[in-house]
Amino acid sequence: MTTPPSGPYDGPTPPGQPGQYPPGQPNQYPPGQPGGGFHPAGQIQPGYNPYSQGSSGQGSYRYALPGQPAGYTTRVGASLIDGVLQSLPLGIGLIATIAMHTSDAAGAPLTLGIAGSWVIWFLNRVLQQGRTGQSLGKKMTGTRVISLQTGELIGFGPNLGREVLAIVLNYVCFLNVIWPLWDEKQQTWHDKIVNDIVVST
């Protein structure tokens, strides 16, 4: 004489019931095990950042990058646009100084041009990029500076440090300029120090 099942977990489970997973399916984990559940092949949980590592070294779930790392030529193009913009007052001041070379005030236009160049640098590369992640050059080339840790904008302070580091490192060692050519995440040294990444949006 047999005893009938006394609970919902006794006895065989009818095929197709919730919670049943066909044996041998890909990406299947036994229920109750860490990471248990069923994830369709190729599906990545929302927010996964392949460039982020957790404190345990096992990887972690962060904000997903909003785009792919920007290519080297794209980054160079953005820098050239910003450089041309920044050099405009300097060029005007230099031309005016040459034209006034016989005057006692011939050096004034060049001084004003240098000052104007730094003002444009601050407004474009520090203030604007700190607020939006994009200088004029980055906006025209469709790139943006974001945090590698969170996928969000890095903010005014870190962006200021990033731009100052870029000037120093570019003059100290030319390798900083070409480092993205072989870097896995296409970062410069100042990107690595600030922990940011330039992505195509």
C-alpha cells in the first residue's frame, strides 16, 4: 500500500510547471545554488560593465558604459578642434603684435592673446566638459568623458585635474599622446589616473 504525496514538493512535477528546468539546457544553474536560475544564452544582466572589477577581483555589476571606447583618430580629431579654438586669440594677438612692432605697446596684444587662449581652455575643456562630459571638439566628434567606475560624468573637480594632468604629461612624455593606440580601453595616462574613459555616444 502506498502513501499519497503529502505536500506540493512531493512526487513528480508535471512537465512545464514553473520552476522546472529541462536538464542539460545551456546556461542552466541548479535551483538553490549561488547564481541559480536560468539566463538565456548571450543575455547580460542590465548594468554590467565589462571594464569594472570589484574588490574581490571577481568582477562586479556597475553602470553599463553608454558607448564603445572612442577610437584614436576620433580622439585626435576632437583635440585638434579644441586646439584650433584655443589658438584663435593667440593667433590674433600674435598678428597684432607683429603689425605694431614699432609701437611701445606692441607686446600687449600678444599678452591678451595668451590670456584669451587660457580663458577659452578653461571655459571649453574644464567648465563645459566638466558639466556635460563634452568639449566643443568632443561634441562635434560624438565623444564624451565618463567615469570608468560608474558610467556617469566625472564632474568639475576630477575633470580639472584630468586636463591639468593632460597638459603636464603631454609635455613630459609624448607616449601619453599615443598610449591609446595599444591600450585595451584606449586610455591615456591621465585617463587612467582619474579613472575615466572617453566613449563614442
